[in-house]
Amino acid sequence: MTSNVAESFNTWIEAERHLPITILVDELRKKIMNLMSERREEVSKWGCQICPEMDKRIRASFNESRTWVVSAASDGVYEVHSFPNVTVDIIRRICSGQKWQLTGFPCAHAVIVLSSSGKDMTEYVDPYYFTQTFCASYSTLIHPIPTVWMPECPVDEDFLLPPLCKKPPGRPKNKQIPSRGENVTFIRCGRCGKIGKHNRQTCKDAM
């Protein structure tokens, strides 16, 4: 289990995450509105059925597998002589390497089989990777919201105030928390000589 998605989003809103909650929500709305507008403009320039990034992956898979030998076993079933040898069934869209089943996108073994048998590659790609699907994902509009000032109201006994909180000592943490199993790079401090995640400037050991 990792927190990669949360950490990516946290990095994306690094400049806004310290704002008050109402302003934060409005800033997130504007960021998402701009992002969706940029994606719609980007997809309007595409002229291919498959997303360009996935089309590059097909070309890379073909270059990787061009030296492999394909042997037909039966109708739709092939053996790819690579390292190791795998079995590909283009009718059931499965590969013994399991990658095609997991992603819905032809792996390098499936690409060389489809290419050698003269099949249309796009017919064996999951619609999730189509340009039309990408366009539909960002078709919904987020409309602008004009600024509406809240009316001033007097503070009385029934008015709920925010709780009193004391700021903890020290500098607030801004670094991402590493996920479990993530490789963390350690360095040797030039001041204390210890191996860790600090350097000469951030070293706190007494000398």
C-alpha cells in the first residue's frame, strides 16, 4: 500500500494547502477548472484513435519485440519465442505473461503477434485508452463562480468562534512522507560525519 496519489495531489496544491478552508476550496476549483480546460484544448489537437502516449508505447513494444519469432499453434493462439517463451491468445486477449490482462493494453508479446498476423492493433486495445474516452473524461464544464462577499454579522453570545489552538514549536513539516517500501536515499553529513537524511546546513548534533 502506498500514498502516491495523495502525495502527488499534495504536491500539486503545495502553494494553496496552507490557505483557510473556504479560500482553499475556491482555489482548488480554479485549478481543476483550468486543468480541464487545458486538457480539452490538448485533446482537440489529437488526430489519432489511441491517445498519443499509448501510441508511443505500441511503437516501443514493437521495437522491443521485432527480433522475436512467432509460431502459430491454433486459431488465435500463438507462441512467442522470446526470453522466456510465452503463449498469446488474441481471441481471449490473454498472454501468459499476465500483463495484457492487467492493463487491457497489448503487451510487447501481443504487439508482435498482432503485427505478424496482420491484425488491426486498435481493435485489441481497451476503449479506456481511446482519444474519444479521454475527451469524454474532460467534457464536463466547471463554471466560473463570481465572488460573493459574506454579510457582516455582529459577534454575540450565540456566535460560534473557532477553537483556540496553540501553534506547535518548530518549523512545520513540508516534506513528503515516504511510502512503505519506498527507497530513501541517505547521505553522509559533512559536519557530524553520520549517515542520514540531513546535511551540514540542517545538522543539529552538538559539536
